[in-house]
Amino acid sequence: MATGPLTQVSDIIVPEIFADYLQQETQQKSRLIQSGILEVSPALTAKLGGGGLTFNVPSFQDLDDDDDNVSTDAVADRVGMTAGNPFGTMSAFDAAMGNDSVPAKIETGLEIAVRLSRNKSWSSASLASQLAGADPIQAITSRMSKYWDRKLQKVLIAIYQGISKDNGAEDAGDYANDISGSTFVDGVTNFSSEAFIDAKATMGDSADQLTGIMVHSLVYARMLKNNLIDFRPDASTPDGIATFMNAEIIQDDGVPTGTDAVLGDGTAGEAGVFESWLFGRGQSQFGVGSPDVAMEVERLPSAGNGGGQDVVHSRVEWSIHPTGHAYIGTAPPGGPGNGTAANNLNNAASWNRVYPERKMIRFARLVTRES
């Protein structure tokens, strides 16, 4: 057993340096970011540096697929137009234009992102007992960065649950291939290559932009049993990175199941129902702000019957924005929570799709019944 004074967290943390390092860990080592499901956005990060709970994200839409013109050698009719000769009506203007090309315009869309201010505190008593004889900075960093990675994933899941509910209610559920049925039928209602392909097909000719899939461990096990998974060599993991049809697999039991699952029509699932989510790069933008005090150590000398205690406070400022959507809820001062109540992330009324075409959204869902 190590001897000497007990190492306190306040002895080993330089808050400013530690907070920066923690942010780098979250951005560089998160599986969500590595897989491309989350893409770090300098624009969102810049917006978090200012004020406001929500941020407008304007974008240009693609050009409309209007008919093109057949070129002629006719003399332009507009040479006879004068400023003092108004046409009065659009039909008169069209007639006066004659063979001139009438220019079209490019449409714009307005996405709305929302600020998420989150924090967590830990007592140093349990931490310090683990740190004796070990590298304290590495131990604390590994625990705290993994904690925020998990919270990041929970935020993402809550957002896409809310979006899926809105999609089922407002857009005919065109993000989903729902094969769950009313009862389990092996080979019909459960995960298969065919069902996965049909889920991708909801994106039409943009299906090749889907690069990652998030599945529950039970679905992952079925994929393994059916020999559907390939492993790409990677130095960061002994077995390599799991892939299916060139899509990287993220295995996480936070993917909605049972009554938390969302059916194709936006209503709640039931026992035995599982969701699997397909993502493309750039579908989810990730902004990271800087709280006024991102990391703080509080000393409580009277705690522990006078033995003293340190409390570590960690704060983050995030914005996770699903491309093509707008947060339309009324955000509370710290931003919406992950729950299902009004204005929270997992609520249909908090979201609206603003992109005009479904295939512009790099997200699809496969809803299955596995038991």
C-alpha cells in the first residue's frame, strides 16, 4: 500500500489545462465523431461563443428541376421596354418578354440549432482513493472524458427520437423501413440484409451517402450469428472496426427499444421492437463552446469530519444539430433536456424538417421485431 499524504484532486488539476484536454479527448476519440455520425462544425462552435439559446443556420437549397430553355436567334423583345411603360400584370410582362429567358431564383432554408448547457460534479473522496500509486491525471481524464462521450451519445439519441416522432406524424414516416409487424416472425420481422437495403432505399439515389449504423447489442448479436459483420483492421481495437456493407457499426444499448422505440408512423413501439439507425457523414453537426468556467475544484475543509473533501465541477456547452431540421421548441435557460416533455429533445413538437426533399436527409431507420 502506498504511504504518505493522500493525493487530492485539487493537488493535481490545473482547471484551464484539464478542461482543454478533456474537450480534445471528446472531439478526437468519440466513436460518434470517428464514425462520421457527428461532424465537428466550426460554424456552430463560433455561434456558441456568442449569446442566445438558439441559432439560425441559413442554407441554400438545390436549384429547382425546372424545364430548361431551347435557344433561338430571336431578337430580344425587351429592347422596346421603357421605365415609363409599366406592364401592370404578370401576363402582360410575360407577353412583353417574348423570347427572352425568364430567370429563376434559388430558394433558401432556415435551420435552427439549440444550445445545450450541461454540467456534472464529482466528489474527490472516491476518486482520490483510486489514484494512490497511479497516474492521477490519466485516471481522472479517462473517466471524465468517457462520461461525456456517453452523455453526447444520449443527446444524439434523444434528438433523433424526437425527429423520428415528428417524421412519422408530419412526413408519412419516410425515414423508416418498419418491418416489425404485430408479432415476431423469424426471417421476416428481424434484422436482415434485405431489410437494411430497403431502409437505405428510403433515401432514393442518395443512399450511397449512408456510412454508419447504430444498433442494439441484441441486433448486433443476430448480425454476428448470421455472418453479416466484417472487421476492418484498426490499431485502436484488437478485433478491428465492425462494418456491415461498408457502414461502420456502433453497438450501443441506448438505441431505442420496446416502448421507447418509435414505429414508422411516429407512435410508440412495444416489447420486442428494436430500432437500428443509419447515418451519413455531415448529417449531425457538433459545436463545442467554452463555458465561463469549464472546470472548477471546490475545497470543502469541514467535510469528512474535518478531514476535507474536494469536489470537481465539469461544464460543457454543446450544440448537436441534425442537418435539415429546425428546433422549434421554446428552450429553457440551460437548453432542452433529453426527455419527452414539451420543448425537450425527445419530443415531436420540438422539431421540424426544413429541407424540401427526403433524400437530402442522411438518416434512415430500420424498425424490427426481434422477439
